[in-house]
Amino acid sequence: MNEIFAEIFKNKILIATLSAWVIAQTIKVTLGVIRQKKIDFRWFVGTGGMPSSHAAGASCLATAIGLEYGFNSVHFALAASFAIVVMFDAQGVRRASGRQARILNKLMDDIYWKGRIPEGRLRELIGHTPIEVLAGFLLGATIAFLFI
């Protein structure tokens, strides 16, 4: 069992990818503390915000694999395709879901004030703006170049 963990910790592509996610989340929490003047521990694991940790992790993985196995390898093609899907989803589908949640929350507020529905609020910040995804992409690629 110890050998498995030792092998995992020697996997520099995995370590770089996890580091990109942690660094992006740390930046996101730091910016949140600066803006809000308080710490919300949900920021450590939450979605949405600047930069996109999804984009950072996916782009770091693809870049690290490209550096390690070549940018013309099937490994890179798979990782890059995965990164494109993740980044598209982060800024497209999930962002649209967040907009819908915001509208539904407004409707729920209107209905609640009329005393008809005691439901909880939906999460609104579940997606990313294109600039948040771009920042995450650049952060992840940079981390891959530093680690690999």
C-alpha cells in the first residue's frame, strides 16, 4: 500500500494538476476575503469565481501531458479534448444554470413574500465568465511549465 502512495506522489503530472487546482482555489479565496472582508470556508470547495480552478486543472493536465509525451501524442489529444469540454462546460452550461438559478431565486423571493412557498435558495455562482476561464487556463498552463 505504501508503494502505491509513493508512486502517486512521484507522478509529477498529477501533482502539477492538483497544485493548479489548489493554487486557483487559494487565489479565489484570497480575492473573496479582500472583497468581502470575511472568510467563507465554502469558497475553498465552491464553484465559480476568479480564476476557474476547473480550467486551471484541465489546462495544466493537458499542458503537462503535452510537455511530457509530446503535443502530437494521443495522450495530449485526449487531455486537450477533455480540457476543452471542461472549459466549455465551466463557462457555458454551468454559467447558464447560474443565471437560471438567479431568476428562479427572484421568483421564489416574490412568491415567498406572498407567503406561499418556504423553499431554500438555489446556488447562483456555479459557472464562470469567459475571462475567469481564460485566467484559469493561463494559470494552469503556467503551472505545468513550472512543474514539468
